[in-house]
Amino acid sequence: MVQGNSANPGVGNIGADIGVVGLGVMGRNLAANLADHGATVAGYDLDAGRRADFAAHVAGAVPCASPEELLGALKAPRTILMMVPAGAPVDALLSALLPRLSPGDVLIDGGNSHFRDTNRRSALAQQSGVHFVGLGVSGGEEGARRGPALMAGGPAEALAPVAPLLTAIAARAPDGDPCFARVGPEGAGHFVKMIHNGIEYADMQLISEAYYLLRNLGGFSYERLADSFAEWNRGELASYLMEITTDILRTRDAESGSPILEIIRDAAGQKGTGHWAATTALELGMPAPTIAEAVHARCLSALKDERVRASAAFPSHTAATPDDLVSSVGDALLGGRIAVYAQGFAVIAAGSRQFGWDVDLAAVARIWRGGCIIRARLLDRILAALSRTPDLPNLMLDPEISSLMTRGDAGFRRVVAQATLASVPVPAMSSALAYWDGYRSGRLWANMIQAQRDYFGAHGYERIDRPGMVHTEWKPA
């Protein structure tokens, strides 16, 4: 074990329970959460100011001026939580720490790393006898401080010594269950967190489209918008994102006094996890069109200058506002959310099969009910569905969930049709409706695609009356 240096004499005798590397907003708040639950936390960051904040705001903090000092401050076997940006910084830190670690030590990556990177890092750490845990953390700054949802991936023996502490700091679902679970080996935790973020992208887009429809098609005031969202949040649509949307709609800009949304630029950014979710779904051959559409919608929003030019060049259509707009938008919002969760859980199941992870989908639903950004009342129904039928191919096949879809089907269609007639773009709602219709269609258009592929490329096609591939000698055009 590396002992403490002269910058902090005697630190090696402290025997801290866990070390945190990366003391930004998330790292510092997780450290404070850990300290609240009885852990002595050693912390290191390149930034001296962050180390000072850590020392000032974390009870019993052990600030360390170097990685060596951090290692010397920890009791054996050592546990280190890395809270650094995904990608090269994680690899650099891993390269610095691994030669100094001992068999049985535990490295936890709590950032938004790509699951394939976590697979690779797990294998690298295993060569040194070091346990590597990919930990998906959701809940933002407040969640990190008061209780996040934690999705862990790694060997069971790696999680065993740290599971009690992670369970203690995790959020609690409404029924008191801790929102922490080991969801599988290797990068399973980061895979599940990636799909969580994809669902988050799509749910945010659906909610934004609902606001946009009521504002631009219905002419709602911000007060009425806030009241409508608050009412929805008391029913099946209840969720954290609906709650904060209501708050946003009631907020006014401190400088101008205008509704805050009137002065926020309509161009959204992204950090890549939604893109990863969409491309991974494609790689697995599992449709997640609304997740992908939400990513595309952010990309489209970023073309602000082009959109302004196009809006002047191409006038929009107008259409009458239906009397039942609020009800129909609510139906579309609930139907879209169900479709998005169905897509996300189907991708998790496909990834579990592909990588041999045996992910417990019910456990995923259980831990997402508290702490995380996508916590929602709907997850109680999803948990019940997966508890009844663990191998359910798609959430929309569950009778209780499908009844919500069919109950709002007419309103869902009306609002998408009305938006189209009025030139109001609703890409996520449109995509979710198409997914619902496509999934429940016993016969689709793919027979034509098979024929076209065989015509121009002799790829062959399957017949409905016997197995195997056949080829037709098509008449030249």
C-alpha cells in the first residue's frame, strides 16, 4: 500500500472507507451522501479549489493532494469511486491507478461511460486481480446528494463488499425499496444507464412537444399550461419530469419578467448517451425509433439559423383547434411514454441476450422508481407487468399496459393528425404512434422490401407457405 506523503502527514493511518476521484458537482455530492451514511471519504481532484470545497462540505472529509496520497488513506481492500468524464480521462486514471492497486481492491466508474469501454476496462482490471464496477448513476446533483438510482455492473464478488454502502446512499422508491441493484456483469450497469438516458431523451421530447402543441396550436397562456401539466401530474402521467416541467412553466425571468421559456433559445444540446442508445438499438436489430427521433430532434433544433431562414421562405399551414386538445395531448403523451418505455426495455432485453448478461428487467423497473430522472408512476405498472411475466417480449403486450394504450388511442391519433395539418412538428409523438401501429400489425410492408432486394441483388426471400430462402428470376424492367 502506498503511504501518505508530506503534503498530508499521517494520512495513511486514517483508514478511509472509500476514495472519490473527481470532486466536481456529482463527485462531491456523492461523497457527502456517503459521509452522511457513516463512511469516511478520502477525496482527490486535480483542482485545488474542488479539494477545498470537498473538505469544507463533506463531514469527516480526507482531502488528498495526489492519487498516491488517496491510496495511502484507504483501508484495505481499497475501494475507489471514479467520477471523471467518460472516455480518455477514465482510461488515463485507470492507467495511473492499476499499477498501484492490489488484488481484491475495487474500482468503481460512476460516470457515463460507454458499456463497451466498461467491458474492456473490466477485462484489463481482472488481469491484475482488481475488481471493476461500472456504476450507472442517475438523479443529477440533487439525486447524488440525497439519493440516486444506482445500476451496477460487475462481478458479484466485486459488489458484495460495497453493496451495503451503495444500498445505503441510494434513493428509496415510494414503497421504501432501495433504488440500487446489480443488473449484470461487465458493462451491464452502464448499458442499462445508457438506455435510461435514451428513454430520458424521448420522454423530454414528448413533454416538450405537448407544451409546444398547447402553446402554438391551442394558444394557451403559461398559467394555463402550468395548470394542465399539474393536473396531468396527478394521474397516470405523474413523474419527476412532469413535476419540473410544471415548475418551469410557472417561472418568470428575473430580468425581464417574461415567462422563462420566452427568453430561452430553442436549440438543445446533448452529451452523447442518447445517441449511444439509438445506435446500440440499431446494432442489436431492436427498433427504438422514438429514442432515435428524440436525438434527431435535438440535432434539428441546433440548426437554429437555418430554421429561421426556412420559416421565412416556407409559410406554415393553419388548422382549427379541436375542442378536446388538452385531453388528446394527454392521451398522446401517455401513449408516447408507454411506447418509449417499451422500446427501452426491449433493447435492454436484446442486449442481455446478446451479451449473456441475464439482466433482471423487473429489477431495472424497481430501481428506476426513485431517485432517477425518469422516475414515474408508470414504472409501478411496468414492475407489476414484469413480475407477472418476466419474459414479456414487449411491455405493450401486458393487458394492463395495453389497456392504457387502447383507451387513449383515438386521442393520440387526433392530436398527431391535427399537428400535421397545422404544420406543428411532433416527431416523437408521430414516431411513437407509428411504433404502436407497426408493432400491432400482423402483416406489414416488408414483403415488398424482400421482393425489391431479391430483384436488384438476388438476396432471396422467405415464403409464407414453406421454410427456406428462394429466388425469383424477375422480368427486367
